[in-house]
Amino acid sequence: MSTALSRQSLSLRSLSRPEQVSARTRQRMSEGRDQPRGPELLLLALQRLGFLRGDEKLVVLDALRDSDDLCSLSLDDLRRLVGRFISDRAWDPRKLLEEAHADAELLARKGIAYVHFDDPRFPPLLRETARPPFGLYVRGTPPEPGRPCAAVVGTRMPTAEGLAAASELACGLSAESVTVVSGLARGIDSAAHRGALKGPGSTCAVLPCGPDRVYPPANRTLASLILDSGGCLLTEYPPDSEMHRYRFPDRNRIIAGIARACIVVEAPAESGALITAEHALGEGRDLWVHADCLGSARNAGGDSLAAQGAQSLSSATDLLIDWGMAERSAERSKGSDDTFPARTEKAGDDCRRPGGIAGAVESLKRELGLTEGTIRKESMK
């Protein structure tokens, strides 16, 4: 179906209700559509309409032929297209296109890709969620569509055991080329990214800000390491978007949506990681908690998930067994498969740090810039 409509159709036609759009766009994909729709400038402009949902932006895109059509779109036209009232606001499509022009120049200058919903690079599991983003800004290499992803999340202020558990779990997953997805936050997220960097697999950080920023700023070095290793930073927020706390839940839905499974390593009762777990359950993803942190002073939320039926794991092997990947893992560990990357042996050694958990904790404290006093103080909260 062509996305281009006449100007007369644009002003008179009311398209599908937003709740029907999801099924319609999925049908397009099943019919083999493998190229983004519309000029990139139009896509970038629509991406900036933060007051519209992703499915509503798809409705608007279906009604527009090009940026000229966008310039002719009135606020009343927009209301008719999405089928709901939109409060009075400054509606200036020409200014929107100017911002899109600036975005396109910035993306080209910084080597950032814009990946629209219909783009074959768009994460396939995320496309299947109830509320997928209209598009993503991607720095680096997005996860390979055929490679499994696992979300490893938790508190910003973990115990020492939580840090070690997150790092070793992520390292073990990376050793089997499972992409580790997290949010680049301090604590568990950072430990997960760093652990994944020790294996041949990639890691993906989902940001609550624009693609030209890093949050928290203290993790700029970690972000660079992720990019250098073949991983990526991605976000649905346009360039120059600052971090706002209300964006964390939406960021967390993307973390859960990309991944086949979500592992909550350590999370207090009010942790944002529980929002990620809720999104994962809502999308039918596997939900796990880490056995090493059950009963810890910083894991009331994780303990509650376990009490409600979440499975527990103690290593990446538990997840691999559940996914039916354990046999392949065993063959690789024997070194009998020439296709198994030479890096992986080293990765396996790195996952098992000298000195057991004490050695792992000391190493992670150095990597994450944490002091013993900080860890003890936060563990008592």
C-alpha cells in the first residue's frame, strides 16, 4: 500500500484507529517490506512529535507523501488523523522540519544512524511489543536480529555481591555471544556492561536522553568502550534531549522489549529495575532473579519477584539450559568447534576472577570507582 495520498485525501480521510495500526504495520512486515517508508527528513520530523504515540506517528506517516504534506498539515488535520483530541499547542511544522534538518546534519556528523520501525535493523522483538518506538537513534552496531539478547538490570546502589553477580553473569552470557542489554546506569547496569565487554558478545546500552549525550556523564568512558567493542548506544529521544526522570520508565520498556529474557540481579522495593521486570512480564518475556542476591539488604524487590514465581539463576548456564543452548556451550568449552572465537577462552577465564568473589568485588570496585565505605553505607539502607 502506498503511503502517498492526495492533498484532498489528507484533509478528509480518517485512517485506522490507533489500536488497529499495530496489526496493520505487522502485516506489512510479514508481506516482506524491508525498506523504511518515506524520506528520512520526514521520519526525523515525526520522531520529534513527543506528544504522539509510536502507533499514532505511523498513522500520520501513512497519510503523508513528503515534507510538503507535513507543512500543509493543520492541528485539526492531525487530530482527525489520530482520532483523538490533542490540546492546543504551538503547532509549527515548518519549524519541525528545520529541527529535522539540524538532526540529519548532526547524525551524519557524529555517525549516528536513525532506524525506523520498518527498517530491517530495528530490533525484531521490540517491534512486536505493545508500544514500540516509532524509531531509534543508534550509535554503534545494533544487535544482530538473529542473536539472542538478555536484559541484566538492577539497583544503582548494589551490595558488593550484587556487583560481582552482575559482572560474572554478563561475562558468561557474552562468552556465548548473547547480547547483554542494560541502561548504562551506575551500579548493576555498569557492572553488566563491563562484564559483557570481557567476552566476544556485544552489549547494548539504552539511554534516557538524546543520542548525542551520555547519561550519567560519569559513564562516558564506559560508553566509549561499548562502542569500541562493537556494541551500541540507542535511544528514542532526538538529539539535544536532556535526561528527565519521567523518561526512565519508557527507557526501561525498550530494555525489556529488545531482550528475550530479563534478569533482575539486585533491586530494592522501589527500584526502577522492577519497572523493567513489569514490562518484561507484560510482553511475555522470561523473568529471572539472581540467586546470589536473594535475601540481601538491597534486594527486597528481587525477593518479592522470587516469591511471586520468578525463576532464579546462579550463572549464565542456567539461562542457556532454559534456552536450549547448553549443548552448544558444552561443545565450545571443549574447544572442538573451530568456529568458536579464540577470545572466548579468555572471556571464560575473566568471568572467573582470581580470588573468587572477593577478587571480583575488588576488581569491580576499581572499575566502577566505588569505595568500600560507599558500598557498606548503601548496603545498610
